[in-house]
Amino acid sequence: WIVVGRGLQPLQQVAAEVSQRSPDQLEPLRQLETPTEIEPLVDALNRLFERLQTAFERERRFLADAAHELRTPLAAIKAQAQAALGASDPTQRRGALDNIVRGVDRAAHLEAQLLTLARLDPEAREALRPVEINLGQLAREVLSELAPAAIAKEVELGLEGEENLRAHGDPDLLAILLRNLVDNAIRHTPPAGTVSVQLSQEKRHTILTVSDTGPGIPAAERERVFERFYRGQTRNGAGSGLGLSIVRRIAELHGATVRLRSAASVGLAVDIELHHDGCPLKPQPLALRPVRPG
């Protein structure tokens, strides 16, 4: 009994040190005079504390950024509501109310993006359940969903490339990825412009490309636009600054790569390189006609 008690004493000391810690005390455990037998346990606990510290710091930074970003549209909505209350001219009142509606839309869009981003961090890979996906069908569904927004802005949507290309991934997350890319392209493409989705195959990869005829992104900013809430100097204020951050995170979860480049003529092209299952169906030309305004 004495020998066993002395042998378990270091383990009891580690247990006592862990039990006495506060929830925010995540410093590594001391390893002075730690017996060889329990060193793996102490190392595992220290790695856990390190991961928790990183997750908590990410959460604090995310909450601070989210609070800052939500404050702006709410302040704008309040200002427009006060303007509407004080306006005697019906035209001015209607203009203020229209601005309120746009502010609410922007706040709702920001909220949806924040919820999506929160869903992806920090351990979303553990819940990822990849299945075989037909990217052509996925692209058609996303473009059909966003067609009304494109028509309202007089932007032409198109789908080009090969049909029945396959990849492995989470269909819901890949739909969010494509929806963010196409939505961003529509937002930043001027009226009478074009947004196109291209599907192609290169060796053991499937390439999904979204291109537009908007202002593009300067090469010096193409890495920064993946940062949360960064909108860039040439972008308008309609977006939340989270779309490309979500795109990169979903791509990382799928082991895919994201590349920004200048489009063939004018605008921006975003390439997503996905691994396919090695057994794609026989490629066939896509027959989907472009969606033209009117």
C-alpha cells in the first residue's frame, strides 16, 4: 500500500493542479520531476490546453470583430429611422425608409455570414461527411437560386464546361462556397455585365471557376481579401467582408486550393481546385443557356 501510494503521488499532484485551475487558466503544466510513466499524460494535457487557448483567442477575436461590424449597420438603420420620423416631405420619408430596408438586408446578410463562419470554426473537419457530388448539378441549383438577384441587376449568368464532373465533399458546404462566390460576383459586377461558372477537369483535379466582368481585385490585395471583414479599396460597401473568408475555410476543410487571378478580358476569376474520385462520368457539354436580363 505504501509503495503504490508513493508511486501514484505524482499523478495525484497533477490531478490536484488541474482541479485547482480556473476555466481561463490554460498555461502548460509544470513537468519538474515528472515520472517517465506519466509524461505522455502531461504532454497530452499541455497540447489540449494549447488548443483550447488558441480556440478561445479565436472566439474572442471573432466576437470583437462581429460586434464591431454589426454596430455599423445598426447605427445606420437608427439614423435613417430618425430621418424618416423627422421628414415632412413624402419623398424624403420614402427615401429614408428605402435606406432602412437596405440596412436591414445588409444586417441580415452579415448575420447569416457570421453564423456560417461560426459553424466552420474551429473543429468543423471532424463533422465533415464527404460524399460523391455531381458539380454540374450543384452549380445549376446555385445559379437558379441566385438568378433573380442577377436579373434584378441586369447581370447575365452562365454555366460552361463539362457536365457530370464528380468530386468528394460535403454538398451543403460546397453549395455555400459556390453561393458566396457567385453572390460576390453579382454584387461587384456592374449592370449589363457577366458572371460565369466554368467546370473543367485537369489530371486528378476538378476545377470550379467563377469569373465576372467587375472591377477585379488588385494583385497586392488578393491575399488580404481572405481576411475577415476586409473589403478592399476598390470594393463597394454592399458586402460583409466575410464571403471569401468562408470560401477559403470551406476549401481548407476539403483539402482544396483557392486562387484569385485576373479574368481573361476584364474582372476577376476565382479557381477552386477539388480532388475528384478518379471515376468521373463521361464529360458532356453543358446545355444550360445563360440567364439574360429581361
